[in-house]
Amino acid sequence: MQKVHKHRYYRYQKSGIVCFNAESTIKSCIESVKSQNYTDIEYIIIDGGSTDKTINIINNYAHYVNHFVSEPDLGIYDAMNKGIKLATGDIVGMLNADDYFTDNSVLSHIADAFRKYNADIIYGDLDYINEKGAVVRKWRSGQISRRKLEFGWMPPHPTFYCRRNLFDQFGLYRLDYGTAADYELMTRYLYVNKLTTFYLKKIIIKMKLGGKSNKSITARVKRMFFDLKAMRNNGIRLPFIALIVKPIRKITQYF
């Protein structure tokens, strides 16, 4: 049963994931959550056992964080699953340690959209930034369609918010899909199970350019292998074509 809080507000899980040796970015990440004008937030931070000053910085916000776990894990999606299992609110979203909200009204807009449109999932837009904070890539999601999904489309994962009970019904992140576990879960939810969505036409997240799946040629090849596995196992009709189109559609994000 869905848990509804006072004034029909939705309670959120926001998680800095994975906070592993993220001393240079974790403060801005936490501050962007702390500054939200929507206050009914359940804030869960999962740290992979940092050895730098990350934990000290997090401890400075102990009065604001509902749950803090610091221990070795099996990677970013294992950490996300840990956070989801701890969450007690209605809506779950992920915020990585290198990312932050674009302004203090993001969660208010998301909560309003869930109330108004009664969707299972809400997603939005994202900007990639460089070390100086300048926008270098713009990910504008657009409206979802089944045809888009069949050609490798996906919304930016950091903007992906869904009802917590969906994880009980349709499963968590699958660790056997490696760095494509987010793509696999979204394909499973959106394409296979056809869950209802609403596109919030708003830049929600600023995300640092880079990432584990893009750090080397080897990592990119592995990502493609896992993407193909996700496509085939979730019934994408022409997986090899979708695999080719998926990265090509990202080129426009640089212009």
C-alpha cells in the first residue's frame, strides 16, 4: 500500500551514490539537497568505504541525513540497491556524489508532477558540466515512445524518479549487467512492463562529465556488451540496430 504523508506530500529518498573518495564534490551534492524548498525528504547516503575526507564531510551533516552507511560494496548499483532497501518514502530518486540539483525547487516540481499526473515514473533533463562547471553537453529527454525505446532511447538516469513499490514488484538493479544496470532497469520498467511516465520538461541535474562506463575504450566496449545483453533479454526487437543507434543519438547533445 502506498504511504502518503501529511498534506499529501511525498517523501523522498535521495542518495549520494556511490560516495567513494568524493571529498571534492560531496559537499555541493549534499548542499543541493539541503537547499531544496521541499522539506519532506528522507536522505540516505551510501558510501563505499571512503579513505579520504568524504566521511568527515558527511558527518558534518549528520543532523540532516536520515541514514548513512559506509562499507565496501559491489559497485554503484549494489549501493543503490542498499539505499532502496532502507527507503521508507513514496518516491525514490538517485543523486550521485558528483551531481547536484540545478536549483532549490527541483523536488517541489517533481512532487507536484507526481500528485498532478499520478504517473509511476517521472524523468527530466540533464546538463553535463566540466571541471569548471561549464555546460558541455545537454541531454534533453523528450517524450517517451515505444519506438524510441526500441532504438536504444533512455532518459538520463539521475533524473529518473519512481514509486518505491515498483522495486518490490519489478525488481532492483541487476548487478550482472555491469555498468548498464541502469539502462537494463529502465528498459525493464518502461519497455517490458509499460509503466506510466511523465516527462518533466526541466533541467533537473548538473552532472560531472565522465563516468566509469566512459573512462576507457575497454570500459566502453564492456558497456556495449552489457547494453546488448539488456536489449536481448528485455525483448528489444532489433537489438544490434538499437546498439548502433543508441550512441549516435547522443551526438546532438553536444550542439
